[in-house]
Amino acid sequence: MGAKQLGLPELRVHDLRHTAASLMLSSGASVVDIAAVLGHANSHTTLTVYAHLVGSCLDDVSTRLNRLLEAPYGQKAATDATD
């Protein structure tokens, strides 16, 4: 029985690839590493496809940077479970 008969949206293998890349990006993986996993010739290709997700990751980067700058000199900044 197909997805249509079950009332589910059609899902292509490419959709799973896009989901995997999106999850890697949101988990903090570098664009260079994601490009390598996806087999892109360079990170520019990856950025072109996933640029809309990069902005949402910047809040997390900003939070991490603030935490690092607020840590006492010589001590590693505390991190939460999402780091």
C-alpha cells in the first residue's frame, strides 16, 4: 500500500537527504562537513541550497559566543544539553 492510499504525503529519497542535511546544520555541523557528507563539490553549493536555515542557527551561535565571553578568564563556559 502506498503513501497516497494511507493518506500520507509522498516522500522521495531526496526529501530524506534534505532532512538529514537540515538536521546536521541545526545540530551545529559545519557547512564544510555537511558538503562532504552530501558529496557536494564545494561548500558554496551547500550554502546555496540551505541558506534559509543558516539564519536560524545564528541565534544559537550568538548564545554560545555570549556564554563564552561571560565566562571567567581561564574557565570553560558552561554549556547546556543542546551543545
